[in-house]
Amino acid sequence: MQYADYALWQHDVLGSEEDSDSAISRQLDYWRQQLDGIPGELDLPTDRPRPAVASYQGDVVSFTIPPHIHERLKGLARDSQSSMFMVIQAAVAALLTRHGAGHDIPIGTPIAGRTDDAVEELSGFFLNTLVLRTDTSANPTFQELLRRVRETDLDAYTHQDLPFERLVEHLNPTRSLAHHPLFQVMLTVRNAHISGEEQSLFQLPGLSVQLEPNEAPAARFDLSFFFDEPSGEMPSGIPGGVTFSTDLFDADTVRALTDRLLRILDMVTMRPDTPLNQLDILSTEQLQQLLVDGNGTARDIPSKSVIAQFEEQAGTTPDATALSCDGQDLTYAELDARANRLARLLAERGACAERFVAIALPRSLDLVASLLAVLKTGAAYLPIDPDFPADRITYMLGDADTVLALATEETAPRLRDAEGQQYVRTMLLDDAQTTHALQSASAEPLTTTDLHGPEPTPDSPAYIIYTSGSTGRAKGVVVPLRGLGNFLMAMQDRLALTANDHLLSVTTVSFDIAGLEIFLPLLTGAHVTLVQKCTVQEPEALRRLIVDTRATHLQATPSLWRELATAGALDPGRLHVLVGGEALPGTLATDLHDAGLSVTNLYGPTEATIWATAVELDSTTSAAPPIGQPVANTAVYVLDHALNPVAPGVTGELYIAGPQL
């Protein structure tokens, strides 16, 4: 028999695709059903974005499954009535799932195609490719996963006659020059390895035959795992390797993959009943680096409260300008005295530790003095933007159980219902009676006899901020005094503000990041200027203010920085850009650097007290600028759904720990 005879015979056996009862039609139906909804592209983390057109350039990382694991693999395969290929396939699928590829893992494999004994010795290309779809969902044990793999593979072997090219034609997946259709990971397990001693068995008349490695292998797939299991009863180890696309991966990344595969094989052959999410794919050294070394931020939390630090600074630099707004200035001594007078009135009206005082004031000197005054009483403040919708303000006042509100004649109506009734007892700072009371009050620091209620502790609330909430209803986040104090210390570690610095505050006080803009300068002897909303909304006016005030620091969201950049309002100078609240686009980071500005990227949810991570970016910032390292006494972890640390580069969920929560 010649190969041509076999091809004609196979054509007759398979029949015509027009015949719905033919073997080839039945196989087509099987594969259509089996591959329905298959992922178009396996979502693995890569070192580089996938190019539009694959170069097919590749490299190889070699490794060996050691003899003791080889021995256990043979035992596991025997006990589960599986092949060595099936066991390794299950391990590769588990590895890819734990690397963020999802729970639907299509793996390609070559199959000999010699299904008839008559063609066993026949020369010719019988090889075909099968797509083996591995289901890793519902966190199976490795035993259960192996059972799924065995069932899928045995079924596929009985439908192996359909040529892969015909399968692709019929399924017609979305074509791409960037990756292979239907699968991007190949697995080959050859169970006959030609060793050096066995090369003499492979002879051709008149020719000298020698095995030579391919020095520059082509990479048709993203990853191609291959193993050569030696013949013989004694397990001697299984040589293997991974051919990988250098378009996507570095050798070190693939080497880390092979190390993790060996760890999985070691674990599952000892404890095959281990669920996939309990497989320890990271080494002890990697866990140390991710969990401990990367979170080495321990520092003593300030023993003095935020308000005590401000009062100390006011005593150190009483005549220095502390606060400016609309052309008016207050020195540290004047600001402290104004806050002391107001604090006395607030304490007399019930402000104390564990209670909330609402502040609904326009941007003014009194706004900052009121924040300080509330903290001096031991109470916490609830900032309310007068522009908030009425129902949101009503909800916030009731939910926080506010004891008192500060407002002006202009903003007070926002704290009343439709009948003009106040939701909460309100003190009008521009009312004649209040003005007289403030003038009569002592400007001396408050003592314990001036305070009412319990004494504040580090765990007492400093403020409450209402966020939009995942349900659409505003959610109150209470930040403790300890968290605010730690945060301000952490940011001072990063920014090192001095009496020579001038920070422009552009953020509404109802947004938690305003806490950095107001409090950090006042604790360090620096100067803070409140900028009105109308100026913030006019890029050229804001640019002029930056230049005229010789501002050194400005914190804003990427949206505002983009407006300034688009308007050409980024003058080079000594301005330090603080950016956060939204993801920072790489193009914007580049534009800020090109304008001669230093840039610190900040990240943190409201629940973590403003910012939890920070990094000063350099000119080599990538398309996705990093969010940086955790601030002092803060730890960050990237974990999967089972709370396992994920490998570097793998997508997970960010968890934050520390006193700022």
C-alpha cells in the first residue's frame, strides 16, 4: 500500500460532507458542538502587547521533570486509567487557569493519525491536530480535572479523522494575523525519546544521521509545551521544554511558568485531591517578595493628633501665612485663633467625640477654620457641597445623625425641606448673633473643661465622606483620626513639604482628596491657597494663578490635568504635579513630563484614607503608568478569587491593609 492508496481509502470511508449520514458529517457535527463558544484568544498576561501581525520568531526554555515526580506521574496515570499526556495536559490547564487564562482552556495537540494497523509502517504524513477543550470551572480537585480531561480526550480521539484545516474552514473563526485560530497553546508528549545511545537504531542507507537542535525555532503558537518520555520501566525523568513567541514573552517569564508547572506536578502527584485554587504555584521566595518585601513600610504612627500637630506648627511659625482665599490671608496664629473661637461655640452646642458636624460652606477662609474647629472639639466633620441634589443632602444628614451644621445665609436653604424646616440645627457663620459670639469667645486653646462628651481616641472618627456606592445610593465612609494622621505622615515622607512650599487647593471639600490639600500644608508650615471653582474651570486663569503665586504643588484628577495640557496651560517651573482619582493615561504622563513637570501618581479608595500607594514617575513611563508602592504602614496585595497571591503580571483584585482603613 502507498500513501496515495490510503488517502483514497480514507476519502471513501469518510464520505461526502453533503451526505448528512456520512462519517465526516458526523465528525463535523461533533466538533461544531464541542468547540461552540470557544475563546477566540487565550487571555494570558504577556510581557508585550500582541502585535497586529505575528513574526513567528521564537525561543526555547528547556527543563526536566525530575525522576521522583516522573515516578509519581506514572502512578497517577495508572491509578486514574489515564495516559501521561492526559495528566500533563490537566497540569498545564491548571497552570494556565491560575495564570489568568480563565476556565475554558483550549489546547492543541498533534495526533499520529495512524488509526489502522495497515498504515503503521507506511511512509507519509498522517499527522493531524486536535483541539482539546479543558474545563477548569467550579474549582475542581486535580483528580476531578483529570477525569474531565480523560473523558474529553477519549471522545476527541474517536473523532480524529477530520483534518484540522477542514475544521477551521467550517467553523470559520475570526481570522487574525496575530495568533493561531482556535488555540494558542500546543502540547506534545512523545513517548519514545531517541537518546544518544539509541541514535544508531535510526539509520538510512548511505547517509550519516545525527539529531541537531533547531537554533532558531519558529513559534507558530504563543506557547508550545513538549515532553519526551523515555522508554523503559524505570522513571528517569522527562526532558521537556517550551517554545514561545518572542513577540509576547521574555525567556525569564517562560522559565517562571515552567517552574510553576513543576510545582503543580509535584503537588498533584502527592495530593491529587487538592482543589485548583489551593495549588501553591509560587515559591517561598516569591511569596516573601510579594507579601513581605514589597510591603516593608512599617513606621511609628504619629503619637500626636492631627489637630495637635497643627497647633504645634502654629506655635512654631505664628506669623507665617497659612491660608489664602480670594485675596485674603490668615497667618498660622490667626487661623488657629479663629478655629479656637469657633470650636468653643460648637462644643457648647453639642459637638464632641463620636458625633458629626455638617459643614455646608462656600470655599473661604471660614471653611478651613471650620474643619479645624470641628476637630478641636473631638467631633468629626461631614463636608457637604451646597451644589449637591437636595435628596442627597437630606440622606447624608440623616444617615450620619449629624448633631449640628455650619452654613451661611446663602447655603442654609440647602439644609431645609420644602416647607423651610431645618433638617438639623444650623449655625450661620455670617449671622450677626454668631459673629458677635465669635468675637466674644476666647482665642486660647481649648482645655478638657471646654469639651463635652467622651475624650476622642485614635479610633474616633475624623470625618465622613459619602461616595456614590455600588448600589447607586450614597455610602458613608468614616475615616478615623489614626488613619488621617498616618496618611498625612506618609505623604510628608513622600513630598517633604517645607515653609517654602505653596500648595493650591482646587478640590471640593466633599471629595476626600481635599484632605491632603488642606491639612498637609498646615502641619508642615507651608502655605495653602483655596482656589475658587470658576478659576479651576478656566485653564488660563488657573495657569496665571500658578505663576503668580509661585505654587509648588497642585493636586488634581487626570481630567483637569488634560484640560490644562490641551489649553497649553502647563508652564515649566517648580510645580510638582500630584495626580489621582482616575486612571492616569500614559500619554498624559508623557505630556506632563515634556512640560518639565515632576509627576507623582497616586491611588487609593476613600475607604483607605485618600491615597494608599504613590510613585514619582520618570520619563520612561509606560502606556499604563504604575500606581506605585504602598505608603507608610500600608500593605497591598493582588489576590485571586480564593485570596491567593497571584503571580507577577497576572490579573487579580487589589487588597489594602493598614491603619488607614
